[in-house]
Amino acid sequence: MTKARLLRLSVVLVSIFMILLIIVYWDNVGTAHFYLHTSFSRPHSPGAIPGITAGEDWEALPEVDEFLAKLLSSSLKQNSSVSQKAEQLLVQGSSKPVVSNLEENVRGYDWSTHNARNSLDQEKLQIERQRTLREFCANSSFAFPTKDRSFDDIPNYELNHLIVDDRHGIIYCYVPKVACTNWKRVMIVLSESLLDQGVPYRNPLDIPREHVHNTSTHLTFNKFWRRYGKFSRHLMKIKLKKYTKFLFVRDPFVRLISAFRSKFELENEEFYRRFAIPMLKLYSNHTNLPTSVSEAFGAGLKVSFSDFIQYLLDPRTEKMAPFNEHWRQVYRLCHPCQIDYDFIGKLETLDEDAAYLLQLLKVDRLLRFPPSYRNRTASSWEDDWFAKIPLAWRQQLYKLYEADFVLFGYPKPENLLKD
């Protein structure tokens, strides 16, 4: 009896081990890479350059986490050698893109030369930004929705903004209207997740915009559930512990203005049908609206900034569906009190922050961050945009986005919140 039980137990254990191997192998075959993506970086202090070493101390991990971590790290050396060969082929993108998208035509590219090594002390800047974030996350007197929940309490669908690059051990939380198109392009180049005629893209600006925002292009935390099942949270925690995590933010009110301009001042069929038609009916008393955005624009029917603010403040909006990602608060997109970000960039210092981050990630020799859009939506515009918005609405709007202002160190816009 004893031998039979031992035999059955052995068969079960071997089966489980083989299933795990198949899951991991199949996952990576499915991404068009025949090696395992496992470039782990050690936890590091702000300003430290993340390193990648095999056989490092995995610290005190739960048994399942430790098993998965060791399983994933088994091909680290192989992945490192393949990455080195690929890196030798990469060249810095310098050609100007063929601009065909209407939004890009409206905004234009800034092709002026920027000196990344400016007077800003980037290391001290990062320490200050992270200190501010952590202090307010720990401050019990500063409250906002979802602040006190744990990472395990975050629903699957709220993790779809965390993009993973296993080749270099990077996690990026993208925030729409904060240079996310170009950061997604950078992530595609680094992870080699998209091919052009069988060859991975080398220049971020060569990647068409429609491919950049195609969700199938990126490996996000939300997709872990389909790939790893019950092991998803374990793998997420390992990657969050070992990988370099970053996000970029922007003045919340300026981000709202930018979202309004790109989604409602330009002809956007999807946003017209999903958002503009209801806004025009609810807040401008329009009926029998055209079914297409071109007809509406031709008839002079456009959502006003006032309509947009009413929509954001209307309690019915969130009851129907969560805010669209273009105006959803950053704390709801990236969970900064549950995830310990290693780098916090800002659009206001994009060129300097991007150059410094690529150096920290040790990928600055592979590519450069694409030229940023000219900042046509400037902070100085806030007074003009909010001039016709009632004071009470402005105050409510600030409360709605207060957590983003405070957590990321943006000053309270006192001039907009007082008579």
C-alpha cells in the first residue's frame, strides 16, 4: 500500500511540474519568442541603476512564489545572451515620421534639440517625488476612494494599464494624455512584441499609431489571468518586486483640457457616439442629433467644455460606467499606493525625465525617446478654459481629482478655486 501511494504521489507531483513548464513555454511561444522572458532586476533605491543577475537572493518568498521564481529564472542566461545579440542590431531612431493621423497633424512634433543633462538633479528629483507619494499614501488623514485596499483587492480589469517587458524587467503603467503613445512605442521596441515583415521594430516612430493602441500588442497584468490562471497573482507579485516600475503623470486639470481637445474638438466617431451624443442631449438640450460626427460638426453641433465638466461631475456618469481612461484619475489607473513605483516622470519635464529613465534602464544605447509633441495645452491656459465654468463646479472638480494633485506634488490651483 505504501509503495502504491508513493507512486501515485510522485505521478501527481511530476504532472503538476510538467503542466507548469508547458504553461510557461506555451505562453512564450504564443508571443513569437522561443525563449523565456525573464530579465529580473533587484529592488533598488531611487537613482540606482537596476541590474540583472542570475542566481540572486530571492529573499523570503512564499513557497509557490519561490518555485515559480526559480522556474522563471532557469533560462535567464539564455535570455540575456539572446537580448545582447538583439541589442547589437538596434539603432537609434532619428528619421522623422510620416504624419498621417489627424491628431498628430494638429499637434505636430517638436523636433528641436533638447539637452537631457540640464540643471535638474534627477536623482534628488526622484527621491522627492517618491517621498511625497509615500507620505500621502501613509497619511491616515488624507483619504480618497480605494486608498486603503491591498493589491490583492484590485479587480483584474483595473490592472490592464500595467504593461510588462520581461526582456528587460520593466513594468510601465500608461496614463492617457501623458505621452503614453510614445512610451507604448518604446515598450514595443524593447519587448519585441510586434514584428514588421518578420523583424521586430527598432525605431519607435516607425510603429503605426493604430498598432500602438491595439491591446493585443502588449502584455498587461490583466492578461495574466488568461495565461497563468490561479498563479497570476503570485507572478505579478514576483515581477512587481523584481522589475523596475515607472509611470508618467501630468497636471490633472491640464490633462482634462488635453483630453477634451483631442476627443471632442477633433472628429472622433467613437467618442462622438459614446460620449458626445449623451452630453449634448443631457446638458445642451439637443434632440434628433446626427448619427455621424462629420454631420454634427458640419451643423455646428459640438460638445462644449462646460458640457464636459458637467458630465464629469454628474453622479449618474459613474453609475453607468467607470470614467473613460482619458479622464480617469491616475490613482485609479496605476494604483500608486498599492504599487511601489521606482520612477515617477512628469510631462512637464518629459525630455529630461525620459532621458534619465532610459539611462537607468540601461537601454539608452538602444533607442531614444521619440520627440515629444509641442505642448499646445499649457498650464497657463487653465484660467481661460475655466473662466466660464462656475466656481462651485471648479471646486467640485478639484475634489474629484484632488488625490492626483496631492500624490504627485502638483500645487492646488488656488486661482481657480476662489472668487
